[in-house]
Amino acid sequence: MRRGRVRLGAPPSLCASLVPDVLRAYHARYPGIELFIDEGGSRDLVRDLAAGALDLALIITPLGVGAPALTTTELLHEDLVVVSSPSAPPPVRRARIRIEDLRGLPMAMFRRGYDLREMTIAACRAAGFEPSFTVEGGEMDAVLGFVRAGLGVAVVPGMVAARSGLRVTPFEGDRMRRTVAVAHRKDTPPPRAARELWGVLLEHLGEAG
């Protein structure tokens, strides 16, 4: 396969962790394939996928009510963790943190439309409180920078935290976990270049596991 194009959508958190390694392996195998990346929240990616603007999308499931007809395949379950500045006191004295421990804790929060923002706020509300934001509205790199500067803690995926250089505190239990899936339209099979990318993605996850 010497020519072609793949249009892949992915949330910013995956673009900062999983996607670069997968694209590097794919490009090494198929250097003639053009790669187009659409970075956005799962809702926007699902809309673009349904409109035919993407071949594949990495999304966070489950999809909301009224989502377009897509074929989704679960790829991995990823734990969310709390990151904090190494130069600041730890958020808790224990090895693990609870959702309830975030009550009143200054937080750096992502912009609206981020899956992580919605998950974090929903978890806090389920625990009976509203989270406190010191600063909000940033992309992934900005939020990590805010945390590094000591402006607050943030809830991020484990793969992102592992690369951040920040203090990582895991949650107790498995309530703060997300499911990542690959999706495509039901009525249109992905082109060969996209199917090959899917295969490289599965290979990478198998090696990582």
C-alpha cells in the first residue's frame, strides 16, 4: 500500500499519549499514506464521523442518547488519576485518593466539551458536591502546565499522567475509569488505509499490555 489517506479523530488526552506512538509505527510501515488528525471531544468526533469527515475515531464510550449509528469496538479500559505539582503538598496523606477528597480542593479544569471535564464534574456531583476550579478552560497541555505551576490538581488519564512528570495519586476502587473504543460508520466500511491503521493500533495495545 503506497498511496492513500487516513482521517483519524481522537480526544486530546489520547493525542497526547496513545496516538503518537501508533502513528509512528504506522508511518514507518506505510510512509506513503497521508495522515490527518482531528482532535476533539467524543461528541464532536461522533458527529464528524457520521458526516463522513473521518474514517475512524477513538472515542470514550458509552455514547449518549441519540448518537448516530456507529460500529464501536472497545480497545481498553483506562484508570483516571489525580496529578499534582511535585513542589506542592500531596492532595492526601494516603496512597490513594477518593472522589470525596476533591471537595474544596483547588482544581485546574479543561474547557467545555472535554470528556474528562464531564466525567470529573459528574463524579463530584454524584458524591454530593460541586468541584472548585482555580482555573478552567485549558487544553491538555495547558492544564498540565497549570498543575505544574501549583494552581491546583487535575484528573487525567493514567497514560497522560505517566508522561507528565507530575505527582500521580490513583483513585480508590474503579469508579474513575473510562472505556476507549474505536468507531466507524455502520453503513460505510473504512478504507484499506484506515483498516491497516486499526491493525497497527491493536498490535500496539497488545505489545503494551
